Amino acid sequence: MSGDAIRARDLTKIYGQLSAVDHLNFTVRSGSVFGLLGPNGAGKTTIIKLLTGLSEITAGEATVAGFDVRRDPMQVKRRIGWVAAEVILDDDFTAWENLWLQAKLQRVSAWKPRAEQLLAYFDLTDRRKDKVGTFSTGMRKKLEIALALLHEPEIVFMDEPTIGLDPSTRHMLWELIAGVNREFGITVLLTTHYIEEADALCDQIAIIDRGKFVATGTPAELKARVQSDFIEIETTELVDETRWRAIAGVTDVRTEGRSWILRTPSAQTTLPNVFAALRTDQIQRINIEAPSLETVFLDVTGKHLDAAGPEVHDFRKFYSTVRRARQ
């Protein structure tokens, strides 16, 4: 597939009085990794549901793999894969049986050669006859991606694929996602609230907050937008805003909770002025943010990207019941 894998124009989803997705316009280039970066509840998963036909579009239009999501939803579904944040494997089945079940659900007849290829690629061939309940977290994630790739999709949606994982497993999965994109030529649309993840994996990033894109571009382009440092200070007592603004080198002042956020061209030259303006016992905590995707989000929204993900419930039994019922 050449050109654009995904196109959206004025994509909108309204629940009652809430605009979960608010007139978004974007394209995803074929063969690229496109990231939706934002806090929990920003609308990232809703966008995936709209693009995959799992939720009805309120207004606007979208095409995926060249097909209109509204008019040809089944054509879209045949050409996409989905790796969800929730566990979708059947622990009582072996790796091979999970692949067999996925082939049944996808109506893939000649699936065995592809399954063998994927097991080898993800280094799971030796565990093909083992029940998934005995797998490590990393092995489970490998198998989940294998299931998503079994029917040879053109586009894979990955919704918070590393949420709840330890740093080592998360980095391993980053390598797998980059490898799948490179080796199989598959377009990846990734949602995440991890700054480092978006920076490491994505060719293009759309930063989303409250259903709207607040900034888009490559990681380098986004970071180049912010030519400032941010000094975050939490004090032990109230400090008037005018006092912060009077400090030499401070160009803007914002509040976030109990903290003050000072914008400055150079934290290195401004910090001595900050310390001169306050007593040492007035400073409870201080943090410096150099230009990064975090500071981009801070700059355009006035707040930090919430890195605390929601609790990830174990949906294994629920999905096992659903998958078995569809046999």
C-alpha cells in the first residue's frame, strides 16, 4: 500500500455534551509509525474505535487502507490488526491453539505457514505447545502481536501496548514494534502517554488533550518549537505571583497544583536569581525541564502530561469466554 494509510477529516465523536474527539484532521503515511500522545482520557482510544468501526462517527469522515470507515467497515476490518492494552490471550490454550483460534475468528484458511513464520520471528517456536498461562509478560506480548499480524494486515493499531510493563519489558517491546514496522512494512498507529515511548518509536506525533490536537510533527520538530527551559518549584509557603515575575530571566509564570512553573530562556542563568529571591527553607522541591516532548505539552497546555496510567484490569477470563463463544 502506497500513499496514506489513514486519512481523517473533521473526525468527531460526541457523547452527550462531551466532545471526546473534536474535529480532528490528520493523515498517517503508509509504512510509518504514527503516535497519539496524551494523558488518560484525552480521546486516544476513542480515535482508534472510530477508525476501526467499533464506534460510530458523530461527524466528519475517515478512510483506512483506502476504504471509507462508514461505508466499507468490513473491508477496513480485513486490513487491520489491533493490539489492545487488555490481555486477549486464552491462558488455557497453547500458543499454537491461540493462533488457530485467531485464524478461525479472522476466517484465514491457509494460516499455518504464516503462524510458523511469526512464531519463529518472535522466538516462540520452542514454546508453541505450551499453555499461555505459563508465559512471561514479554512472551505474552509477543504472542499478542503475532495474533494481530496473522491475517497479514496493512495497518496495526496498538492501544497503550506497554502500559503496566516493567522498564525492561517495555524496552523489549519497543524493539519489537520497530522491527515489525521495518521488517513487515506495516503501518503502526500507536497510542501512549509515555513521553519516551513516543520519542523512541514514532515518525510523526500528534499530542492530544481533551479531544483536540494541540501540536503535531516529528519528535524533532515538536521539540524545536520550545526554545525555553522550565523551572518547577514547590514552596513551603505561599509566594505571590508578582514576586516570581520580578525575577530576572523569568518570561512567564504558571501554577500547577501546589507548584509554580517558571519559563526562562536558560535555567542555568536564571536559577541563581531564583535562589536569591527566596530563602532556602522556602524551597521544598525544584525540578528543571529542558526542551523535550514533555515541555512541548507543558508549553501548549500549561500542565504536565500525566504519566500515571489507569489501573489495568485483568480481562483474560472475559476475553477467553468471548473468544470461545465465537468458535
